Amino acid sequence: MGKNSEPSKGHVRSNREIWNVWADPSSNDLGAYVESGHKAWREDQPLWGIFQTPESEVGLLRDFKGGDVVELGCGTAYVSAWLARRGGNPVGIDNSPVQLSTAASFQKEFELDFPLIFGNAESLPFKDESFNFAISEYGASIWCDPYRWIPEAARVLRPGGQLVAFGNSVLLTLCSSWEDGSSAAESLRNSQFGMHRFEDTSDKSVEFHISHGEQLRLFRSCGFEVEDLIEVEPSLGAEETKYSFVDLEWASKWPSEEAWIVRKK
Ligand SMILES: C[S@@+](CC[C@H](N)C(=O)[O-])C[C@H]1O[C@@H](n2cnc3c(N)ncnc32)[C@H](O)[C@@H]1O
């Protein structure tokens, strides 16, 4: 573990509080997360991340063959819905009851049922070796402490099981401002050595981002073999998004999103 890899405390509660606000359709943004979740539930082809890059260009599910699936930080659970339609048996776990209630309403509307569990992805309520596939799209992958959630993902996966973790890139994190939320700069704003816990000073939300070297060693120490690190380029037709922290011009020059694909030995 690196010198700044002491497990973080208090972030699970503060992230639950902020996600309960962001996910509440009446509280801000006129239900932005409900609306984008609903759109994603309607899609047949997965569209990943902030720039909605199609699965055909990213390939996160290229090895997916069904089986028992866990989505870590499922939010509105559209990823679980996509996997259920591809022959998986998903379970979604999330730290925000408000997000889970949106997910449950979509299950009813789209007549697709699977377990949704209120819980913390850093301490999973599942037996060892329960799943064939684990995935997180901007869930545990950025909101949980990697030194806690990755060992848990390894524990609940069966030997040979795959983990896909998708979120902001390391480069974007280094070029971002955590004080004023302005768009990513074309210069480095944060130190890479010791990077781990990033708190937004205005809303108190806490994200985690570690360097590629740290991430690689962490996966290996948990018994994973690294199969790929995909740096995502927005599609030709991609559009600006509601997120102010990166614009399309930046993301078309450097990877703003990345995905690790790893397999338990
Ligand atoms: C961007 S959203 C979910 C991503 C999902 N793909 C979506 O957009 O609906 C991030 C989710 O991570 C969840 N989360 C944050 N911390 C968590 C934790 N410790 N355990 C489980 N879920 C967590 C939040 O509650 C939120 O629903």
C-alpha cells in the first residue's frame, strides 16, 4: 500500500447524505438522475459513462456470459437491467435509499425484477464466492475506498470471475479542481504521489482515485489478474454533458474516463 492508503473514515455517511439529495427528483436539477436513469433503462445497447460511449466501442461486456452478477453502487440499476437482459442474475447494492427507490420504480415500470439491497460496497452482505461477475459504473469505483471495496469484490467473486470498474480517469483527477468545480484544466492541478481521497469542499462528497501503479498493485494483492485498462474516447457524435467538470474538447484529447477489467485467479 502507498503512503496515503490508510482507509478513509466517515465518507460512507457523507456520500449517503449527498446521494439522497442528488437522487431526489424534487430537491435539485429537476430529477436529473431519475431522468438519465430512466433513459438508460430504455436503452438496449449499454451506453457508458458521462459521454454515453456505446458498448460496441468500449467493450466492457465483451466476456460477459451471464451467471450471478453483483453491481456495486448500482444507483438506478440500469447496468443491472442491461445485464439481466443479457442473461445475468443481478443483485444491486447501494448506499442511498433514495436511489434504490428510483431503481425499484423502474423495475416495476419495465417489469424486470432482481434484488436491490441497501448496503455499503466496502462491507458486502454476501458469502464468499457468490458471483461470476462484478461491475461498477461510477459506483464503488469512485465513491468507495479502493483499499476496502476491491478486497470485498475479490472475496465475493468466484475463481475465474471478472470485475469491471469504470469511472473518471487518473489524468482527469489530476487536472480537476476540487475547490471550485471548474472544468478540467490543460495542466496538472493535483499531485499524483499520495493521491487517494478527494473531498469536494462545497458539498462534502468524497471520491477516491488512486494512481495506476497503486491500482495495479492493489488488484494483484487481492488475487486479480489485470486483463485490460481501457481509456475511453467519446464517440464521434458525442455531445456536451450536464457535468461541469469536463468538456467534450478536453475529453476528445485525453481520456476522461477509464475502465479496469480484471479477473480473479
Ligand atoms: C453515479 S451513481 C450510480 C451509478 C449507476 N451506474 C447510475 O448512474 O445509476 C453512484 C452511486 O454510488 C452509490 N454509493 C456511494 N457510496 C457507496 C457505498 N459505500 N456503497 C454502495 N454504494 C455507494 C451512491 O449511492 C450512488 O447511487
